Amino acid sequence: MALVYDCISSNRSNWDQYSGGSTFDGTSDYGKSDVDDMIVFRGVVVKHSESIDSNKEKINSSGEQEHRAVLVTESSNCSPGYCRLIPAADFETLTLIFGCQHEDFVEERSGKTYLSSDKFLQCMIKRFEHSIPLNTTEHTVHGPSMKFAHDNIYGYQIHRPDLPLDHDTAHAIIYDQSPICMQEWTQRERRFNWPSQNIIEKIQKLSWHFVPVGDRSSLNFSLEWRLSFLLGERELAWNFNDTQIQCLVILKKLRNTLLEPVFPDLITSYHLKNSVCWLSEETDINHWVPEQLLSRIRDCLTYLVDAVEKEKLPHYFHRQRNLFHNRFSDNRMKKQVISKLCTIRNNLLQCTMTYGLPADSHLFKYWKTHTGNIDGVLESSKRNKELNELFYLKKKVSIQSRFNQGISYLFANISDACESLHKLVQTSKAIGALLDVDDNFKTKILKCLDIQMGFRYYEQYINEENVQRKEELLRSTKKHFEDGVLIDDFTGALYSLSLHFCLKEYNTVISKINTILGQKKYLLYTGKCSLLHGIELGMPNGNLFQTSEAPVTADEDDIIESAFDFIFSRDHISCLPYPLQVECAMVMTQDYGERFILIHPVVYIFLLLQLSCLKIDNFPAADEALKHLEEAVSNIGGNLHRYRSLNILGYSYSAHKRTNEALECYRLSLYHSRSKLPRVKNAAIYHVAILAYYTYKFYEFFCIPIGAGCSFVPSTDEESAHNGNGVEDIIYSRN
């Protein structure tokens, strides 16, 4: 996923962007997850010496000229892994690239001019502070990064809405040559062939970077830059086997629950990752198997105890750099940390089962059922022949869920990153050229891009006046929507129905929806709009049934069919039903951090069905669709996005002249968003204002006493055309 995300993000601006952190390397500890972005400026490089031309024009592969600003390393009196950077010539190009005056990022010292890491970081904070969204609850400097804690608006990285999402952004400069330390890493003897020679060669070809942070113990701290191995580190993590991943994940969980509250920031997740890498290199890979998971965790804890005792933990890529340098200078604190690590190691099974598992996992619940008694668990598991199959099925569903959530996360970021049709086409070509991406995953993402391009073509179509060009754009629109149908087994088809609805092909919408509803199948729902994870189609009354879990078999060849959330942004507003246009418009009017909206697929399918039936005056069918919509909204529960579903239901009630029920939906929606996301602007207030306005106009025109009731319905197409309005007008009639 990270490679595709990098590809999408780098298409947005004049820099390259690389993603890291537990969200992208698959080592999240279940309840806490983070995103690390490294932004690398184009046009500036770091080199070893001054034996190169300074700032000059170079010809790139496309034949165009590009500015190249060169910085030269100086490492005297620097700790391993750190150096100072000297601009090789004038600062004009650096000023242009960094977006700030040269006096704001350079510092004079001993007759030389250096690029100050401290000043550079402050420049980046000032440059990008205007883009910090309002959902940021905390904004600090953390090492070389700007650290943000965001309200968990969507829940993609963390499934618990009460926990903030940590997001670190570091601005870096590419190192144009291979670091000297990589020679030792590449050539050192490895008894057990980990990592493999293929991975070593692959990592050798990656780029390296300098990030703005110095060695705290250095007198030149504010001038020094640290060598970053982000790309190599994530490549190693991607090549971990399941046991290596689980070892690191459980260690992180133990660290977060047992160490961090007592010894904050002494043992970090980065230390754990380096420990797992060293143990992987020094242990036969055949011992990294599920049956020996606890033994490997114990080995890592032993390795950490020894490292703390010696106050030395070598960096995995740069052996000379000590990650524990000056970290355990307090001998009393060091002894306490060692004691705590030994206690965890000596009670590893109890600690792992109690603190190292996700709270919603079946194994954790199984452990709790037997009150943490291992003998009871083992004895019961012998009698329970279905236990292993249960764990296998859960793993199968978990893998598919992560796959689906990766697709949704990228789909949501495509529209934000690719602001034009041209950018979408460029991104599609770049993703298509990626080699180290799962073919199925890549295909799904390309289908996402097809849908996004369909929306963009439709926008051009409705604004085009030339008849011939308009027909060409409509053909392109339909083609991309049809190609995007294959994104999944349910949602993709409904994206194309959005187009049919906007083209006023209501009978087509109704026919295709009825065909979908008539198919007998079970879908795994992995979106964020419901607390239920299964959808059953093919019910006798044309309804959909939401279930707590999707039925999954143990057959390895049995493919899990899936359904995603609908993801709409401001770029889709012209190709959506009116109530969703309002939701997207509210996202456009605020800077809270929302860039798109999520709609549950069951809610959307019955909204389309209900509105289409109303358009052709099939009121009994519209009433039936509304009943199904009521049930769908009731079933999705109290998740973060419930207020949008309530707004949709409220609008649907209004369309059926059920004003009081509509107002109740809007009231519940406002209450829900206020309690979950108090700073979000809820479209319900807009709907209520419209109701109030037209109620007043109705009373005024007909001179009706204030106590009388009224309701409203959407105007017909003829009335809309007569009024000259491009959106659905609201007209009123007496109850």
C-alpha cells in the first residue's frame, strides 16, 4: 500500500513523499497506530565533497532543464550517523526550493556557512502551518519531524474513535551517494542468510536521506543532520514473515502497556524494531515460526536487557551508531528498566496473553473466559476441536479486511491528491508501472482511479457546450464508470448507478438495483460506517440484512466477497443525488480536516432506489425503499458517521411529506455529531434552515395560522426547469 500511497502523494506537489510508520509497515499494535511521512524536496542533493559543480543546470530524462542545489557533507567531530551540511554556492536555488529567505535557514560558524537543521525545521513549520487542519489536537516538534495529533475523523488507521491519530512529517534532503556504512551492512557475514541476497541488493538501490535533527550531546547540535534509512527499514519490515511481524507487534503492545507508562520514551518502538532485525539476522529463519513465537519474543527481551546493561544498541543499518547513547546515564533508572524487562520475560506467557493481544480478539476473550489460567485454556482447547478453525477463519477475515481498508484509504486520498483529470491520468500510469505491488491490489486501485476519472469527465460533460465534444465526454464518462464496477462485488456497480441517476435514467437505476438485491450472496463489509461487518443479499422482500459477521468458510479457495463504503468528495458533487451534494458542500466550507464523506453502501442503495421511484411516481415502491432505508440506518449503530446517515434518512422523510420525522432525524444527527465530533459542521442545520424558511414562506403566502402543519416534497423536473434552478427546489403542501 505504501508504494501506491507514495505514488499518489508525490503527484500532488513539487516534492517526493514517502510513507512509513506502523500504518504502512503492518506493525500496528492494534490500539495505537501512527503515520510517518517524509517529504523530500526535488532539485537539491547532498554529496560527499566539493569536487562537483555547485548550482548548475542539468538536463533531466525528459530533456528539460532543472535546478540542482548541492550541499556538501562535513562530519568532523560528529557522532556516527550525523554530519553538517554546507551549501556549495549561492542560496538562490535553495531559497526557491525551500520557500523561505536564506538567512532563515543558514548559520555562520567558524567562518563557514552551514544549513542549520534547527532553523530549517522552524522554516518548514512556518511554511506549512497554514495547512494544519482544525482537527489537530496537538502540534509539536518531535526529533526531525512536525508531530500532529489529529481527531480520528474517519478511523482508517485506528479503529477506536476516542484515540487520536499521530502523524509525523519530516522534511528531508536526498543523499546522492550511498552512505559509507552501507558497505559494511552489505558485505558483513550473515550465518543464516537473512535478509536474503535479493533483498540486500534491492535495498542497495534505494535512496537515503538527511533529516533535520542533530546529536543532542553535540556542541553543534543545531547544525547537524541525521542520516535516515526510512526506505531500507520499511523494505525490511515488508519482508518480515508472519512470526517476525507478530513478535514486533506484541513487543510494541507490551512496551506501550507495561513500560511506557513507567519509563516514558526510554524504550521506543524504533529500538524494538532494530532488536527484531538483529535477532532475525542472528537466528536461523527456520526458528521464526508460529510454534516458537514466544521463544523469539523472549530472545528479543533478553537482547534488550543486555543492550540496556551495556548501554549500547547498534543501529541495524549503521552499526557504529549507538541508539542508546546517553539514554541510560541514570544508573538507578537503568536498573529499574532492566528489572521490568526481566519481570516481563520471566512471566512472558501471562504478560503476552493479558497485555499483548487485541482486546477484541477471540484468543484474548478465550483467555479472559478462563480467568487467565493457562491450564484451563489448554485443557479446553483440546476438547474444542473448532478452536483452530475459528482462529483460521478470523485470520482469513482479518487479512481481507486489511486489504480492503488499504484500498479504501487510497481511494479516499486519490481525489485530494489529484486535483485534475490530467493528474489522475498521470497517477494511473505511474501506479500501473509499479512492479513491487500485488497485482490484485494494483488492479483494484486502478479501478478506483477509473471511478475518479468518471466523475471528472462528467463534470466536464455538464459544463461543455459543444454538442460533439459533449457526446465524446459522455462516452468517456460511461466507460470509466463501467471499468470501475470491478472494484468490488457490490459498491462499484452503485457508483455507475450514480451516473445513471444524474442522467435521469431512473428506470435503469431501479432495474439494476433490483437485480443486485435479488442475488443471493454474503459480503464482508470492512467500512467505517457501521458496527456490523456482514451484508446478506437476496432476501425474499428485496431487503438487505446486515449481520455482525460475514459467513466465511475454511476453504482456502473460497474467495471472500466484499463491500466498501462510498467515498465522495467535493470533486464528485455534480454527479450525486441532492442530499449528498449538501454533505459534500459542507465539507467544502470548513477546514476541519475533512476532505471527503463516507456513506454506508446499504444506506446509499436504498436512497438511490427511493429517489428513483419518486422520480417516476412509483410511490408504493418508494415507500418500501424508505422502510428498508429506515432499517439500514437503525442497524449501523452509533459509529462516527451515523449523523450523515441520519441526514439522508431525514431528507428521505421530507420527500415523503413526513416533516416531523425528518426533524427528529436532524435533531438526532446534530446530537450525535456534537457528542462524537463537536467541531464538524453538520449539514443537518442546513436542512432545518431550509425547512424553516419554506415553512414560513408557505404560511405567509397562504395566510395559514401558525399552529397548522406543513410538509415539503422535491419539485418535479418541470418545476425545477421553470424556476431556472440547477438543484432540487423544495415546495410545500398542506398535510
